[in-house]
Amino acid sequence: MKICHITTFWPTSRFGHTHYTENLMRGMREHLPEKHYILAAHPAAAANHEEYQCIPCFRVGSDYVDDIAAAAQSVGPDLAIIQHSPDLFGDDDRLPRLLARLARQGTHAVVNLHSVYRARMRSSYAPGRTAADLDRAIAARASLIYVHTERMKNDLLARGVPAAKVAVFPHGSKAMPAHDPAQSRSRLQVPTDAKVVLFFGHIWLGKGIDFLLTVFARVARDLPEAFLYVGGHTRSRMYSAYVGYLKTRCLLLGVGRRVRFFGGFVPEDMVPVVYSAADVVAMPYLQDYSSASGVVHQTAGLGKLMLCSRIAKFDEVTRSIDPALTVPDSDPAAWAATLLRLLSDQTWAAEMRGKIRAFAEATSWANVGRMHLDAYATLLAGSHPC
């Protein structure tokens, strides 16, 4: 089975697809140790290793169809796995045209939809110009679409995507090396004896950090050793003013000395340190569409406690870990009470950690890689894997 991935790749990690592709590739190679091929967006570095060959061949924002198709023709893969997001491949006719071209070249194209947007959300795809129109066009031309949760699949089916075209594979969980919590906190200039709530990831309005500050102010009143660490950065300058607003709000809420921001992009070697410093990872997101969370799986990979908004993005937390770890994003009192319990009730916290570790094992990249290979073998044999 000759597999290629169409995605971003190192040193670019802007879209998150680089980490995902690398982990998926390694999970698959645990069972089928064949070389993979990566048709990558510039400025990825050309490379040729035993595990993979990386071929930079297209530019984000360009009409990339001819460039990717030519690179695929030279590689001759049986299967091309495309890590789609609108900011990488666009929301117009380019991706459907690429899928049709790959099919004509004899390559089965598999599209990973990391998010399923609201059906009537505007897109540039014509005719129709909605997210649903684009999803149907992708499904018509791809051999397979895969998503990460049943909710995402059901959203696609509701807009007319055939069930035979949609597979569900969980996002993988990668075991991260655990660092000493006190030493990690010291490196981050956090009190070593603190009860640390961590927010990790890109900072923008949809992540609910403003709401989290309201919640944390309540927690801090009842738990003097509570500390909030915001480990993340903004993708654009427009959100730098938002970060300034958040810091000012910390002062107005009286928790300025108990909140710290990392202050930029968290480099790879610091990610385990930031997670190791935390007692609970908070995900108070406000998104109104279905997707999966890489932060959930990072948190699970280190066996840390988590608390998430009760929205479609965190369906797998409700279904596969414990519904008590999701709370409505409209209820700051419930958020504060649950955070306090996670930080204070050691028996309950240990029970939740056990469930989180079981989830991490079930969704290990080795297990997820096996799921992919089984489905693709069925697909290449001429049957539907769904």
C-alpha cells in the first residue's frame, strides 16, 4: 500500500496538520512499516528518510491543483490522505478539482475533515456558496471522507453526504513525557505549591478565555493556592489587542498576580513542561460547529485532568471519558464548582484520571493507525469501509 499525505509539514506547524500527519504516519508504520510520501506546502523542507520522503510542491493560497497533481503523478500512490482545512486548501472549487484530478490519475483520495461547519455557513464554492455545498462536492469526488466523531458524521449525513463515504476515526493520543510538576512550575515562574489551571492553544475569541477568567476569579476566592496559566499565542496581530484586554481584565478581577501568560508560541520542547505544570487543563470553547480537539488528546496523553465546554467539539469527552468533565459554557457557577472539585477532591480526581488514561490508551496512535490501515485495505479492495 503506497500512501502519500497532502498537508503542511516541518518546519511549518501553523495549521496543526504537521503534528497530526507525523503522528498518524508513525501509528500506521507500527503495523505496516512502508515508506510514506508527503506532498507538502512550502516552506516545508525537502527530506528523504527511511520513514518518509517530503516533497514540497505547492503554496497555500495558490491554484495548487496542477502542482499537487504533478507531484502525485511522479510518486504514483495508491492512496492520498488530504488534511483539509479552509485556511490551507480554501473553501472554493480547488479541492474538488484536485480530487477529480487524482481520481483520473488512479489515486484514491481520502479527505480528513477536521471540522464540519454549520451547513448554511458561507463558502466560496459555487454553485450554492455554503459549507454544505462544498462538503457534498468533496464527497462526490473523494473515495472517502473521514471525521473524528459520530456527531461530525451525523452532521455530514444530514446535509446529504452518503453514509458509505464517511468513516469515523478518532483523533490519536500521543503519550508525552511527564516532567516533575514542581520543577515545571518553577521554569514557568509559577508557585511550586499552586493548584494550576492551564489553558493551552491558540488565543482567539472562540476559545472562551474571557469566560475562563470569570470562572477563575470565583475559584480563586475559595482556593487561595489556585493559579491560572495561559500557555498559547495568537495567530494574527488583530488578537494581540485581545491579549492586552485579557491581561487588563485579570487586574480588574483582582487575580492579576495569580494569572500568567506564556507570551508567545510554545516551542516543541516546552509543551510537555507546560502540561506537566498543570493540575487541570481547561477548554472553555464557544465554537458552534462539530470538530475534535487536539488539546483533549494531548491532555489525555499525559494523563492530566480536563474540563471542557459541553459543545459538539467535546462530544468524545462526554461519550468516551465522563460527562461530568463537560459543563455548559453559559454556566460559570457550574464551571467554578467543577474546577474546585477537580482541584480539591483527590478521590474523584483519581477516578477521572483513570478514565482519561483509559481513553488515551484506546485512542493511541498505534490503535488509530491500525483503524486507518484496515479501512484503506478494504477501500483498495473495492469495497466501502463504512
